Amino acid sequence: MASTIQIDRLLETTVRRGASDLHLAVGKPPSLRLNGRIRELQTKALEPEDTMALMKAITPERIQQEFEEDGSGDFGFAYGEEARFRVSVFKQKGMCSMVLRKIPNKILTLEQIGLPKMAEQICRRPRGIFLVTGPTGSGKTTTLAAMINYINENFDRHIITMEEPIEYFHKHKKSIVVQREIGVDVPNFSEALRRALRQDPDVMLVGEMRDLATISAAITAAETGHLVFGTLHTSGAASTINRVIDAFPTDQQEQVRVQLAGNLIAVLSQALCPRIDTDGMLAAYEFMYVTPGIQNLIRENKSFRIDSEIQTGKRFGMQLLDDNLWMHFTAGRISPEETIDKSKNPGYMVDKMQKNGYQVDVEDDALMAEAGDAAGGPAAAAAAAAPKTAGAPAANAEAEKAAVAAANRARMQAQNQKK
């Protein structure tokens, strides 16, 4: 019984402190991920019997059996009215470890997430496929939950979600929302999609398009007149297109390009960044809306030109990830280090910062060489390596923004040390 009380305390602490994850590993105290950083709780290091007892206190029997047989298992559970948790239990060095991801009960609106207005138009579409991409922990699930909730509140649709595990719970509003859990309600994603086509759906959400069968079924579902939402672990619109097409055998790729060009609505690529102006995280994103021009590029296998199309498509809300990161950086919301780390072209970002008079402390020789190439050659690289201040070359307004960002960053570091 003691272990149940202990896990309750840990979950309560996770919710109260606004952490995104709780980590339980042998040899370390329980740790929280706060604003993107790992913070240990002030308690004793966990022993093997501690993690095993904590695991058994919340893990269903079927997952415990899977853990024993396969060495890992995933499930979701509700922590009262406070939140839901997505839990991963796994063995390491023969011992039990756990990571619990907090899923807030309150679903954010499209405006709160900061999505372009075009996202509302996508939710109204009767058919097609919309992909949300990014690394693990970049907020893909939260974005999709917001879009499903928008449809649920505004339209009478039959929505079927296929998730592993179910994270956000959706109540029936204007729509009927059916949520199927992989491994509990249906064996896998491709089977769930195949069956869903006979269940009179209007909207389908595929939690993860991880294999050929699932990707193929999702494209077919969009082609047969359904609105399909899906996720991929790719970064950027162009690489997402390539990833989908490369999943198919060579002799099918030409056909898939035609199918994808005709059915893809948009691609949203996300990256989560800790804020320096306040507590919390913000989502930087790249957004590509499929225009006739982009359809031609997909059909003709010219995905390398997609980025330039995005740059000229601002009237559709399109933007590149690096441009969005730059906007947040110059507004003093994220640090220069975070801006560089999350950008698709870090060398170009360093060069851009230095050209605008921001001081950049970078010790990565390869990155500085890339910045030099971006600036125009060896002479520029040497200049880029030299320290610069935010004063002379930049306008006063830019210098003030840099000073504000530095002050915010120092304040947040001081707060984190206190925590």
C-alpha cells in the first residue's frame, strides 16, 4: 500500500509543478522534466524494488505480462480529474524503469497553440490527409487533439481515432467520437484503418504512421473520401514527402506521388522550445499548404524546391521552421542557443544572428564553418568566428531585443536553480 501512496505523491507533484514528464530509474531520485530540463526531486535514489513496486501500483495486468515477456509496455491512465498519463515501462540492466508523460485534461484551442488560421479551414475539409510531424515530445498529440476537438465542437461528424495508447479523452459534442486503442481494441494501426472504412467515418486520426501498411491505408482512406489526420517522426515538409514516398517499393513510388499530390492537404512540422520570457514551452512550426504548384513538385519528384514554394506562400499561412524560430527569438521568447539547436540549418541561423548584430557564443567548429559558408566563404568564416556585440552593426531596436532576451534567460536560469 505504501507504494500506491508514493506514486500518488509523485503524480501530484508532477501535476502541481507543471512538469511534462516523470522519470523513475534505479540509482536516481525521481526526476521531473520542467520546461524541457530534467530536475531531480529532493528524495532518496530509487532501489530496484522501489521502481518495481511503483510500476505494479499503476500498471494493468496485461501490460505487466507484456513487460515480463517483451521487456517493455505502454499504457495510459487517468489521475483523478487532474490529468491523464501516458506511461512507458521498460527493463534496463534487468531492472524496471518508467517514464510517465502528463496529458492535460484540458484541450487547448487552435489559437492557444498558435496554429495558422488555415488550420480551421483544414478541419472543414471533407477529404484529404493532414500530417503533423516532428520529433518525440514536440507536441504533435496536443495539436491533433486541438483539431479533433475543434471538429467535435463545430461539426456533426463521425470521428474515429486510432491511438497507442489513448492520450486525450474526447467527449461526444456535436460529433460522435470513437477512440480505439491499439493492443486493446484492435491489434495494429493498419487493421484499425481497414476496419474503420466500414464504420461510416467522416474523420480518422492515425496516432502513428510507422509502417508501409499503415501509410498505404491512410492514403487510401483519404482517396476514398475521408479526412485523415496522421503523424510522422520527420522534420520539415520536404523530408515528410520523401519519407512517405520512400516507404513504398520503387516500382510503386510513381503512383504514390500522384496519389499523395492529389490527396495531401498540408504538413505541419513542430518543435517545442522552452521560453525565456515566462514559464512554459512554445511550439515553433513549419507549415506547408498544398497548392497546385506544390502538387506539381510532388508529382515531378522535385521536393527539394518545396522550401522556396513555402517562402512565397505566406498568404496561405505558410512559413519555414527557421523563419518562425527567428520570429520568436527576435521577440525575446526563446534563447539564441535554442533557436540554433532547433533550426533546420543551424549554420545559416548563426550567420543570420551575427549579421543582425547578435552576440553568439558557439564553440562548434563545424557549425562555424557552416556559418562561414552561409556568409560567403573563408573570409566570412573567420569573421564569423570572431566575437561580436549586439551594438554597432544592428539597429538600436535589435540591440534592445537582444538585451531583453539575455535578461529573461538569466532570470529563468536563476528560477530553475531555485527549483
